[in-house]
Amino acid sequence: MKLSEDDRDRLALHTAFAVHQIARWVATQQDVPSEIRERLRGHISAIEGVLVTTGHDWIKDEIEATERALA
């Protein structure tokens, strides 16, 4: 069974939000290697771009704060 386009969009959106929550937690951990933090920061930046261009700009400030915390 294939997901409908709407279901795929919702799944992608929920996945993006989940990755952001994980990144927020990672940003608080001192023992995460800098390479992992930097790569995760890049992914969060890409997610932010997609969310903002698809009308979810309400989360932009929160995601940018996570990006800074990962730096």
C-alpha cells in the first residue's frame, strides 16, 4: 500500500519536527563530537529552509536558536 501525497507530506513534516527536537536535545549535551554537531546543524538548516518556504515560518526563530546552540 502506498501513502497518499497528503500522508507523505504529513509524515515528512512530523519527521522534520522530530529531528528538530532531537537536535535541540543534542545541543544540550557536552559529549557530542563537534563533527556530529556540525553535520546535524547543516541538516537543521536545510529543514528550516524547506519549512519556511512551505509556510511554516512560525518555527524559524526556534530552529535558528537550535542551529546556534549546535555551533
